[in-house]
Amino acid sequence: MRYNQQQRWNTKIDRIFIPGPAGPLEALLEWNPQITPHHAALVCHPHPLYGGTMHNKVVFRAAKAALELGLPALRFNFRGAGGSAGTFASGLGEGGDVRAALDFLSARFPGLTVCMIGFSFGSWVGLEVGATDPRVSALVGLGVPVLSLDFAFLLGVRKPKLLIQGTCDKFGPRTEIQTLYNSLAEPKQIHWVHEADHFFTGKLVEVQQVLRDFLTRITGQVRFTPKSSWQSDETPVD
């Protein structure tokens, strides 16, 4: 669906808690009430034991890319992070958190397919759930940490896939990422961010643009030009 290029940007931010398997999960749902969406985005944050939360700069930019196309974007804190209940569960429990977030999106926007987006640890947890969940139509991994985590679950998955990786990412070196990418089934796409580290320092605008272009192709939705700049009272963190 193509939106009017002059449609006013009127994003609403709902600060909520969603039911999770280990207790309530703190979340942010951003959406445009003037748009009837056909797709949504779920963004998963990096490792909670190393300061990862839904306010991470990469996660923030990923949500913004979806919002620019009119997709509702849900971010949440894994168990034990921010205001979410529970404690870290080595990825196994966090998969349940992702499913709970999907359940919330499905109830809030019935019938919408979801693009699963994850950064670092969030790519491992989120994409594993998204690979088999029928509600998820596409998978995006940002800063995929192949040196420490196993992404074999992506083998044979035929949903559209995008990997965005810095060429200087010490947690996902180019050779190992290229090997993973070569093993994946079509449709797939990889984008190398030249001289970027794991956190895409100084390259976040490029990451956002590449992700937005990918979402445009798989959803058929296009960016509209707001009459005023996109704004938020949120201060993203590393």
C-alpha cells in the first residue's frame, strides 16, 4: 500500500508493559493513528548483561526506519532489563519474551505480518523465533555475532532475509559472516557498512536507510515526507 506523500507525520508513542513468561515486559509501541497498516516491526535489543536495552541507538534507528514507512514498531526490554521483570535466562527464556511480544502485536494489530529485526544478541534470539513463527514474514539481523552464537537455525529458511554488518565488527568478522550468508537460502541480501564497528558508530544513518529500503521492497510501502521533522523525547544510548 502506498501512502500519500504529503501525509502528516503524527506518530504516537505508547509506553506499556506486556505480559511475559517471567513477568511484565517494559515496551514502547510507536505507530501512526492516521494509517491503516498491513505490516508491523518487532525490534530486539542487544545483550542485557552488557547494557543492552530497547533504547540502544541501533534499535532506535531500526524502529525509526519502520515508522518512516508507516509500520507500527514495537521495542521491548528482555526480562531483567530496564523495567522488565525476571532475570537473564541465557537466550532460552528470552525467546519466550519475543513470542510474548509477537502475541501482543497480533492482538493489537490483528492480521498484520511482522518483520523481525534484531541487533547483536537480539538478532540471535529474535531471528530464531521468527524463522519458524508464521506471523513473521521477514528477518533482519544487524551486527550478527557469529563468533559467539550459533545461527544454524537460519539454514533452509525461505523468508526474506537481510544482514547488515560492519566490515570492522570484531564480533562478526567479514569472513565468518560471508560464510553464513553463503549458506542461507534465497531470498536474501547482505549489506556491508564500510569501516563500521559492531555498533555502527558514525554509520547509523546508512543502516537506517538500508533497512528502510529493504522494508519498502518486501512490504510495498513507501516513505512519506512529513510536514514536520520526526521527533521523539527519547535519548538513545549505546
